Amino acid sequence: MTGLTTHVLDTASGKPAEGLKIDLFRLDGEVRHLLTTVTTNSDGRVDGGPILVGDTFKAGTYELLFHAGDYLRRTGAALPHPAFLDIVPIRFGVADVTAHYHVPLLLSPYGYSTYRGS
């Protein structure tokens, strides 16, 4: 498989993060170009396969914006105002367009982690 995928897990609840909005941007220097907006399903993944695949999957720098604050508020998490985490940005580079880039997010109200998955 080639392309870009993601998966969001709510580590505070021990469940996939359903209904979390994600914006994907391609960067041209410091200018961001919105490519798509998606929402996670009941498994914390995006329906329809990779977010980017084929001709849209190009070498370069990208940014995923995870709308964590909106998601956490909907789950009933007790958040201060403003929330410690609201929008979580993950900026990453794609060097090999023949590879699979999986960028998961492990999320809680006061922390997050990511890595390049498989």
C-alpha cells in the first residue's frame, strides 16, 4: 500500500476517537494549501482508504491538524477554558511516494504522541 493514512486513539477512554475532524494541508514554504478535511469513523480511522493516494500523493511537506478540543468536549472531558490541547498540528515530510506513510495520533486531554506507523 502507498499513500497517507491516520488513526486516532483516545488514550484517556481506551477507545478509538470517533468523529474527530482532521484537516490536511500541503506546505509550499510557509504557505499552507488545504487538500482535504476528513472525519474519523467508529474505529478512529478515515473511511475510503488513504487520505492521499495516487497522483495527489507527492513528495513534500504536509501538516495534519487534528481538532482535538472539539472532539474532547463532545466526549464530556472536563477541560479548562481555554483547553490545554485544542488543535494538534503534526507536520511531516514525504520523501518516498512509493511508500506508505501512516501518521497515528494517541490523544488525551493533556498530552499526545505520534510516530510513523506501518
